[in-house]
Amino acid sequence: MNNSTSSEKCASIVVPVYNEQDTVEEIIRAVLTQPSVAEIIVVDDCSTDRSWEIIQRLQGESGRVRAFRHNINRGKGAALRTGVAKAEGRFVIIQDADLEYDPTQYSILLGPLLSGKADVVYGSRFQGGEAHRVLYFWHFVGNRVLTTLSNMATNLNLSDMETGYKAFRREVIQSIKIQEDRFGFEPEITAKVAALNVPVYEVSISYSGRTYSEGKKIGWRDGISALRCIIKYSFLRRHDSKR
């Protein structure tokens, strides 16, 4: 029987950062308060504001903060690729550098992993039961469309493929070659997780989304890129495997 608890320092938190000087210190300090956090791997994707300066200071203050920097801006997927490769904890959690996702919910994400039921856990903003900020209708529609297409291709029944909160057993995520440099990470990793045929769980999380004036970066072009990735990593791969 697995007696591990969410209070064990077992998780590597990977934080991709690009021009988040207003929120990066608050989110890192919030992550550090969580009892399950063994280390925070912060990857600055060549920010042009004070983000890197703040990250370096926080690294000096805490031995659990490990900071890395790209010399050129390469995108969220590239930052995650760098961070995941550095992870040493039993589990890996993806944490955006803004304040949209609440680190106090790590225990929810880690629950199915610690119990041995899951190898991968998605935090769903749409399952119900948790509070979420009401924002853009067409973002919601776009997410539903992309999630449905991804589910059709992978035969998973996720409610929120594009969620920014994903947790993995470290061996699982490190076995996957991440190719996408930008926001195509979500459909790519979903397709590759599905191909591994490992147990995937989904848990309900809260969500406090940002407006564009507050710094939200994702737009319609990223939706087109996500569609391309669903076709590339799911539909085409399934077609090729049948040939």
C-alpha cells in the first residue's frame, strides 16, 4: 500500500517565464509555501523586463529555486522542454508564472499520482465544483472545439485539454520528446501521453484567468497552431501507424 501523502516534498514545479515581472515573485513565493514542493525550476525565456533579475534574487534566497535562462525568446514549449529535463522530483507539475492557477491546489493534482492510480493528471477548469473567473466566451468555445478534436484523435475523454495545470510522474514526462516551441505544447503532450497508454486522471481546479490588459498572451493564432498540432501528433500519426 502506498502511504505517501501530499505533504511529502516530492514535486518539481516547472515555471516558464516571459515578461512576468509583475507576478513572478508572488507566484514563486506562493509555490514555495506548498509542502509538496521539492524544487522550483524557473526558465526565463529571454524576458525583456525585470523578470530575470527577480528570479535570480529569489534563487539566492531559496535553495529550492533553480533558475535557467534562454539567450533568445523561443516560446513556452521550449521553456518547458528545458525545465522538464532538469527536474529531479518524483512528480513534475507545470505552473504558469502569472496568477491564473492557484498553487494551493497541488494536493488535488498530486492525489491520483500519490495513490498510484495515475501517471498523468490534468487540472480541469470546466468539471465544476471550483470557482473560476468569468471571461471570454469565444475562448471557451475555442477550447471546447480543440478539446473535442483532440479527444477524437486520442480517444481520451478530457474536458480541458488546454489546461495550464498538468502533473506527471517524472519518468513519464521525461520519456516524451517535446518538439513544439510555443503554445502547441498542450495538444502535443496530450497526443504523446495518449500514445503511451498510461493511466490519465482529471481533477477539478479553480481558475482566475487574466484579461489581455492584464497580460494574457494567448490569441487566435495559437488556436490555429493547436489545431495544426492535433493534426500532426494525433490524426497523422494514427493514419501513418495503420499504413
